[in-house]
Amino acid sequence: MSADVGTAPDETKRGSASSSINPVSVRAVARKDFQDSIRSWLFWGLSAFFFLLLVIAAGILSSLGRDVTAQVSMFDVIVFWLIRITKIIVPLIALILGWKSIAGERESGSIKILLSLPHSRKDVILGKLLGRSAVLTVSLTVGFALAAVPIAAILGTFDVANYVGLLVMSIIYGVAYTSIAVSLSSLTPSTTIAGAGIISVFFLFYGVWNGLLGTFQLLGQRDILFFDTVTYTREIQGQEVLAERPPNWAYFIRAIDPGEAYINGLRLLTDVDLIENIVAFNAQLFGGEYPFYLTDWFSVLILLFWIVVPTAVALYRFDRVDI
């Protein structure tokens, strides 16, 4: 009886410590994770990849697009297409970065060694997220910085503000997907299951989600359930025509896609004419003014949501799984 009474506080103390967050411990996990990546091919490979991607895209678009850019600058055209490219590439890289972050250590058993040190499970989650996010951030920054010189040489001009704005928003976008990947990795006992989850996430956002708006409009045109379409007036070549679009809530669902939030949020940090023209054209869908959930500031909040919520789920769930 006395032994039970004597050990209960110790067990309670250990349980409390295992679920606490120690900033020093988080930094230690993040620093080791980052240093391990810096010493591997992953960091240098990512930096070289982003550099080549930016330079090759700039070169190809510059050679093909000079005859069609009378009304917008060539640099704006390059930034516009780089946005389209990074929208797909950055999530892929972020998901791959986070794929084995915790599931790989659980599979190999090294997570037990890590947790035997003065690190709580929450420290490991946050440290891994910070470490992988740092790898992505530095890789993007190095790639963008190195590519700036050849891009300026190819185009003969360079817009620092738009270029840096694209980099900053791409980093936020990448961290959102890194958070999703690390969360999935913490919830699965093997890299195989984690990999299947990563593929499913990518397919969800770039397969299913991108097709939702068209599906909602088709259902509305057939008067199925609550998918009624909305009639609006659009000006095309100086003439006003009636057109139909999905209901407002359908656009809200599309807006919470990280990729859509990334495109919308770029308007906060960049001033690219092609994006502004698209915004002005699409504003006609809503009588000339975007609803709040399609604004640039709200889109940044959506990206922050995708950083915070998956991490919160991982912090709660990883404390309760058997390792």
C-alpha cells in the first residue's frame, strides 16, 4: 500500500513532464534536425532544384513571351508563371520533407532514444516542425537568391519587391504543408502508411478540391439539393451578358484550400498586373467586390490555420499513441 502511495506522485510527475513544452528542448530538437539535413544531400539538392527551376522557367518564358507582353512587364509574366509552378512544387517538397520526420524514427526505433533524453513528445513535434520548416525556408531562400542574378540578366530588369513577396508567401505556404506532413507522420507508425497519407493529401488538394467548384456548378444547373446557381452580369468585350456561378458557400470551400489561399494571399505582398487583372475580372462574380473570405488578408489567415491546426492535432494525438 505504502509503495503504491509513494510512486503515484512520481508517475504523475513523469506524465506531466512528458506532455509539457520546453522551449530549450524544442530548439535542441529543431537544431539537430536542421543540422542533420544541412549535412545531407537534401538541403543542397533542394537549393539547386529551386535555383534551376527558377532560372529555366525564366529563360523559357522570356524566349516565348516577349511578343505577348505589350501591356504587362516581362518580369510580371515571369512572377505569374513562377507562382503557378511553386503552387505545385512547394507542397510536394514540403510533404516529402515531413514524410519521415517522425514515422521514420518510430519505424527504426530511434524515437525511443530521442524521448529518453529530456524531450517531451510535444517538444519532438514542435522541434521537428521547426527543423523541417527551416530546411525548406533556407533552401527556398538560397535558391531564390542565387536565381536572382541570372533572372535579372535574362530579363534585363528586376523587381525586388515582387520577387521577395513571392519568396515570403511561398515560405508561409510551404510551412503550412510541412505542418500537415509532420502531423501525418506523427500519427502513423510506419513510413509506408505515412507515405500513403502524404499521397492522399496531395491528391485531395490537387485532384478532388480543384474540381469541387465545377462539380457544385453542375449540380446547381441540374437543381440538385441546395446547389442552386447564382445569376450575375459579366462584361465581355464591352457587352454585358448573363452568366451563372455556384453559390457563395462553394467559393468559401474552395478558398480554404492552401493552394487557393496562397494565390489570393500573394496580392498582399506582390503587385503583379496579371493577378490584379484576374482579380478585377473575377470580382464581377460578386457584383464588383470580393467577399471577405477571398481577400488577401483572410487568405493569409487560412494559411496560418493550416499551420496551427494540424500541429495542434499532432500535439494532442502524439501524446497518446503507443511507441
